[in-house]
Amino acid sequence: MFKQENVCLKVPKSQGEKAIVLANKLKIFDKNLKVQSDEKFVYVPLLQTPSKEELETFKSKGLTFQVLTQVFPRRWKHPSSLIELLEGKLPPHLLASLPKSVDFVGDIAIIEVPPELKPYNSLMGEAILKLHKNVKTVLAKAGAVSGTFRLRKFEVIAGKPKTSTIHKEYGCIYHIDLAKAYFSPRLSYEHYRVASSVREGETVLDLFAGVGPFSILIAKLHRDVKVYAVDLNPYAVELLKKNVRVNRVNGKVYPILGDAKTVVRERLSGIADRVIMNLPERALNFIDAACKALKPSGGIIHFYSFVNTSNTFEKVKNKFFRAVKESGRNVDKVLFSRFVRATAPHEWQIVLDVKVL
Ligand SMILES: C[S@@+](CC[C@H](N)C(=O)[O-])C[C@H]1O[C@@H](n2cnc3c(N)ncnc32)[C@H](O)[C@@H]1O
């Protein structure tokens, strides 16, 4: 058990309770340490040596006391962080490298482990299971998001070896397989922001729909909408179809497996009031498809991209404007823009909501 030497008040047993109440009132009672006693005295641990005024208060309340130092055991406390739980189990210089954040997708926790902590993967995984009783699996990111389907490799470091789960977001249920189809809980507010900006009666095209977090929420929040949800990844579309069923939005969300450009050209020209382009890596290459999908009278494009110190927000905006012009449309105005999230050191995902005519 962890012990520490601490300043304290030594009072006769008959005055123990009074001393604790008074020290607590003066905000100098150290609640992390256990009060000690012997046959005749009680030892009340204090946060600091009492000031002259505090000593006067003890005296004026009739306490007979001595101030001294003594060793106290710490109270057992449920650890609230990884650092607290792993203190003493990891070399102390590595505690500062512990992941500062954990992502939760359903009953799966995901962490990013710096190289120096890799040998302690399972120790960290077990600690996360202990801290979060509803978590069944802990995954460590084992690479960057990459490839056409925007997938990442994961290593199971504790719990059940699995990558699929059921996740809840804004009242919707999503079947997810992190190894097979893209999903990020860090986009949760963005899904909601865009979904709540949709108006009744709209036709929406979710060009890179994944497992459906924009499309399904739009259909849940609005009575009279039609959402075409396109993705090239067959696993994503399989999950998307399941999610449409479990959220009971059949007849409002239409999943389509295929390449965004081809699908628009063959089936969805001139039908959309709004197009969502959440493929930040490559969305610029699909502006022609988005412009073609909009109704002749125009509509809104939610355009996502990555910016960094050389490819700045301003540069990305200009590229977007140029691509719209080259597609035979015009930007009427930028309705809204923001940094959605940090994606790497000095790199951010951004969004532009643009009215295009
Ligand atoms: C960043 S994910 C976004 C998924 C979803 N919108 C979300 O917020 O979770 C991009 C998706 O685009 C899909 N994709 C990539 N290239 C595509 C293409 N040419 N046509 C349609 N979908 C594509 C990927 O399979 C991936 O699921």
C-alpha cells in the first residue's frame, strides 16, 4: 500500500471528530490520506502546515493539539486515468508518453501508441479494460488511414479479438467493422451539423457515404427527404444497407455500390439539392461529379479537404472555386467553413459549405 509522510494534527481521541470537521471547514484536511489513531490519540492528515490564523481557530474551538509529521497510508481511490493506473508499472519516464485520448466505437476502445510504449501494449490495453467497464476490446492503431477505401490496420492489444461492433450516435445505430469500412467517432458532431442543416423536401447525395452516418441521420431527422448514399467499398455498402434497415429509414435512404463519378453520370445527374463530399484526400477530383449531380438551379456542396502549413485553407478554397468553374458552375457564396478536427501534426480536416449555381 502506498504511504506518505505528512503534516498532521495530533488530538486526544475525544476530540478526533471535531478536529476533522474543523480541518475540513478550513480546507486543509487531506482526504487522500487515511486518518490514523492509537489508544489515546487521533492523527488528522493536513494538506499543509496550518497558518497562525488556522492554529488560532483550532485553539479558540477548544482543541488540545500538537502539529507534527507522520506516515499515512493513502486512501484507495478508483483510478481515473491511465497514468494513475500504470504508475509504478511502467518506467516513470514513459508515463508522460501515455496516450492522452481514447476513441470509443461501440464497445471498442482505440488508442495510438507511441513507439517507445509498444512493449507495454497489453499492459495499457488491460488498464483501459479496467478503467472502462463497457469496453470489450482495445485496439492500437497500426498505421495511417490509407487506400481508396480509407482503411487503417489495427492490432488487438486486450480483450476480445474483434474489429466489429455496434455504435450509437445521435440516436442512430451503426453496425461497424473498423477493419473493413471507414468510420470515425471524431466526426460525430460534423455528421449532426450537416444533417441538421438539411431542409424538408430535399434530395441529398452522399457521394462517399461509408456505413452511412450522414445519410442515416439526415433521414432520421427529417420526414420528407430522399438520400442517395454512394460508396465504392462493397463491405461499407453491406453495412450501410444493414444500418438503413436497423434504423428503419428504408424508402428514404438508397444505398448504391459504385464509383461516385460513374454513378452520377449513369443515374444521378441533375437531381440533388445538396451533395456531401466527405473524402478529404481526393474530393477535389470529384467536383465535376458533384456539380453534375446538382439540380440545374444549383444547390449546396459540403466539401471536405485536408489543409496544412503549405496547402493552406485559402489555397484549398481557391482550388475548389476553380474546379467548380471548370465544371461549368459558379460559386454563389461560401455559407460556412470550419476546421473539423486535427488529423496529424500540422494537418487539419476542413469543411466548406458552398452555395453553387
Ligand atoms: C472518409 S470515408 C467517409 C465515410 C463517411 N462519409 C463517414 O463520414 O464516415 C470516404 C469513403 O469514400 C469511399 N470512396 C472512395 N473512393 C470512392 C469513389 N470513387 N466513389 C465512391 N466512394 C468512394 C471510401 O470507400 C470511404 O468509405
